[in-house]
Amino acid sequence: MDLFEYQGKQFFAQYGMPVSAGEVALTVDEAVDAAERLGTPVMVKAQVHTGGRGKAGGIKFAATLDDVRTHASDILGLDIRGHVVGRVWIEKASDIADEYYASFTLDRSAKKHLGMLSAEGGVEIETVAVENPDAIAKVWVDPVDGLDEATARDWVAAANLPEAAVEGTVDVLLKLYAAYVDGDADLVEINPLILTPEGRIHVLDAKVTLDANSVFRHEDYAAYDETQTRDERETAAHARGLQYVGLDGSVGVIANGAGLAMSTVDVVNQVGGSPANFLDIGGGANAEVMAGALEVINNDPAVRSIFINIFGGITRGEEVANGIVEALERVAIDSPIVIRLDGTNADEGRTILEPHLSDVLQMAPTMLDAARRAVELAEGREV
Amino acid sequence: MSIFVDAETRVVYQGLTGSQGRYYGLLNRDYGTRVVAGTNPRKAGTDVDGIPVFATVAEAVAETGATASCVFIPAAGVHGAVIEAAEGGVEFIVAITEGVPAHDEADFYNRLRRDHPHVRLLGPNCPGIISPGQCNIGITAGHIALPGGPVGIVSRSGTLTYQALYELREKGIGCTTCVGIGGDPVPGTSFIDCLAAFEADPDTKAVMMIGEIGGSAEEEAAEFIATRMTKPISAYVAGVTAPPGKKMGHAGAIVSGGKGTAAAKMDALREAGVRVGLNPTEAGELMAGIVAEL
């Protein structure tokens, strides 16, 4: 789950990190009211789940309330890398003497937590990593040990931060690690972490991704689920508990298992088609789940054909076939369907499907054959 | 021969009294797996279809000589279950459960390495392991696997693992052991662990590997293959056309910051001498070719 900047700052504040006072606003008037309460000057910042906000004109300094009105009306509705800005964060402007970068994430190769700290903040860390890799000080933290103060101090020294920044940064890093671990985050990133002219360390931006698998021990995370960026199709699939990712093509894909679903998307592309989605219905493939999946796909206006790719493991072919037949009785489908059914008792399953086959419900013996047929049908309808 | 599990492996099911644990535990027993015990502190002294239930893994090990455990515990309890199994004295732990928080995985992975270095963990979020004809621990449909070898299989994906077993069986090719390492960010057992074990297993003559997008496990495996493997390998990597920044079902399957793409993984494997198929069927055909040349 990706957090907006303001949610990330509120999250950091719970762990005692220094963030600016601010308010979120959904309209221009709300933005102006917020700025009036906070006192100018303020920053008007677009809240979107993507980077590059500054370059896109999504972050503006406002000296006066009139400036706030101008900037908020420019930024609200702005399209930043395909994300339309629906809310802005108004916060007290900060004076900056120096900018740093700090983050924690999981290093999957080392199977330890990786902390990165750099005296070169305010620019994308990927750029620093390419142009000046020595400017990033890395520390690997064993989750069993955690991060202690001595390690944090050595780490800050390795990053060559100026003397004035050391104490405040050590403090923030220890709190950032606590937020990362206790908050079950996949990523916590501060860029920039700033030193003010008065010598204070302050969190000026927040990028936080939380582990959706941890919600059972974080009841408050349900609120973040509601602000995830999903298109209409993804929202509908999410409501039905389906693993769905929207794509741009015309062949709707339904498969059981994440790997097989990914593979199905690949094969549709390989035979010259374009998949409309990734959809994993999990192991069971019963009528209920299949009907839900067909509904989601059928509501996608770009879909011209549907490819159902099921491999029976523990779930037997006849159960899968009965599930498909029952689902088709419940949902009226506008596009032709191609089914590939393989695995346990596939023959029995195919026998059940046989009497239902027609121009709009076809069966193919292999994954590749089925993909070719689905693509042909999708293109035939487009002509 | 086989790797990690064989006909002698004695398995305790943590969560045998739950619906999933009972279903798959009994299926595994029907297959021939030595399912010797279950655990549930509230149901100690009872049995599940004749399988005795103990309060803890330690008791199950003491009473039944269990050597492996299979975890069918809900995600919130998996951390505790894995540590209990390791402390209880089994040498192999298979964690089937999906949805385990990544921080829990990172923690018990490192705890096991430090305090129980002789214990192997497989998973979480994996289909399990099968040495066809000998032992099946987890949710793989046993009958789709042809016993005997000469192929070993290691896979990050569940259904694609079944697909691989099935394609080989259709071609009359048997399997020594098929290991589903799972699609999570911190798998207990890696590709490299399995490749090394297959390399050392005299009955495994070739290895089929199924990867997917995300992380760098396939690239690391490629390096290992180039320097340490003598046995031929065919591979498939799912997610060639996956868009960056979107999790494709598995928690670990995400292309982020330009890293973890299928194309890079396939290139690395090809450079290491692996025959890479563009879909599971092609990888199966490549393996059939390898087996014919053996």
C-alpha cells in the first residue's frame, strides 16, 4: 500500500519524527482556509502515488493566500504521469540549509534490511546511485539485532554529513527504523531530510509503502486501503477479492495461480495479441469466483475476447468445468470465450464443457492454441 | 534418490486440526507420505483420522520421531509456528501459508540461520515439495508427477510448477524432486539451495527452473549455474510483459526501479548456458530435448 506524502508524514509523526504542520485539502477553498490557519508562507504540494511532482509543477511555494489560491487551482486536477491530482497538502514552508536522503527497505538478496543515507538529498537516489555511488552510505541491519545507536552513528559518519547535522540525523534514523519495522513498511524514504539554518533536522518529504499482508496487526491501515490508486476495473476486482492488474489490451485473461496468470498474459503477447488484464482467481476456480472474474472482465469496454486458462491440481477438471458452466449461466457475457483446461481430470472437465460449446464458447487443447484463438477472436471483432 | 525429502521423511502437520491442514494432511497421507502427527495445544490427546495430535512440535518429535514439519497456520501465527518447529527439533520446515508479513519472514529467516543453522525452511507461500512416489508435503496434486527422474524441478510459482510436472509426465519424463520455493520476498530456500542439492544428487541428471519477475534470485542462480553446475538446465521466467510497479499476484513479483524484469533474468540464464523457453510448454520441450540427449 502506497501512502500519500501527508499520510507518510502523519505516520512518521507517530514515531516522533520532526515533520511540518500541515493540512490536506480537496478543493481550492479548503487549501486557502488551511493556509490561513497555518499562516503563510506555505507550500502547496500535489498528493499523488508517483514521483516527479516538482518537475510537473505539482509543488509550489506560496507567500500569500492569493498565491495559495492560484497554485491550488493549478495543481488540483493536474495530470502527473497519468495520476490526476485530487488533493493537495498545505504545510508551513521551511528554510533549507542542506538536503540529505535517508531510507530503509528490504534487501532481498542479503535477506536483511538495507539502510541508505546520502549527503546528496533532494535529487532522485537512482541518479545519485548512477552518477556518484560513493555518495550513498549503506548499512545492512539484521532484523534480529535491529539498529543500535552506535551503528547509526558510524553510518552517519560514513555518509559524511556535516557536524551540525549528526545528532539530529542519528535521532531521525533510529526513529525511521522503528517506524519501518513496527509499522511493517516495505519502504520508508525521506528525500529530502533537511538541515534548517537554525541547525534542526527536519523531514521535508515522506515516501512510505506498507506491507498489505500486515493489516491483521494494524487496524488503522484500512484507511490507507481506501486511498490506493486503482482504476475502475481494479476497484471492482478488489471488492470481489480478486488479484487483478489492469492492462491496455483487448484480450481478457482469467487464470488460476499468479504464475499461470502472468504466463497467460505473456503468451497472449507472444502470439501478437494484447492482454486487457492480469487476473488470478486462485486455486479453487469454483462458480462463485469464476462468475465474479467474468463480471469484472465483461465490464471492461476494451475487452473483445476472453481467455480462461485453468490448470487443475487438487481442484479437479470436472469441478472447474462445472464452475465455468454455472458462472456462464449467472453472467451474460458480451465477448467470445476461449477455454484451455488441463491437469487433473481434464478429460472429464472437457466432456462437461463439450455440449455448451459454440462460436462464442470455444475450447483449445493447449495454452498457445487458446491464446492464438482468443487473439483472432479479439481482432475479428475489432474489424 | 531425491533431495530434502524421501520415503523415510516423517512429517508433523502444524494446524492439522484446521480445515486446510486436515484436507491436505490427509491427501498427503493418502499419497504415501508418512504423516505421523499433528499439533494443536487445545486439542492435544485427540486424533485426526487416526493421526495423533500433540500440544507442541517438541512433543510430536519426542513421541513420533517426526523429522519434518508442514505449517498450515494462518499468516499471523506463522512466525511462532516456524520458530516452534525449529526449536522442537525437526530438520525441515515447509510453510504453505500465504500472506505472511515480509518483516516476519526476514526475522525468522535470520533467526533460523543463527540459532538453528541445520534446519531448512521452505516457503512461506509455497506449494510445498514432492519427491514423486516417496513423499509429498503440501498442496501439489501428487498424481500429476511421474516418479523416478531424471529431472529435478525448482519453481517460484505454484500452478506453473504443476504445469511443469504435467508437461514432463505427458512426455513420459519422471521427476526426482519438485521444490516450490514460493513467490514471497524472503523465501527460506532459494533457487541456489535447490540447484546445489540437485547437482549433488546422483539420480537427478537435469534441472528445470521456473522463475518470475521481481528481485534478483534468478540472476543469482544464473551466476551459480555458470560457475558450479555441470547438469543441463531448462528454464522459463514468467512476467515478460508485466508493467513496472504492479504486483502480479505474488508479494515478490514486482518490477521496481527497472530491476527484476523477466528479460534481464532470461538473458542472465541464457548467458549461463541455460536453455530458456518463452512459455512453459517450450521450456518442457527444451527439457525433453535435454533428456533425449542424456
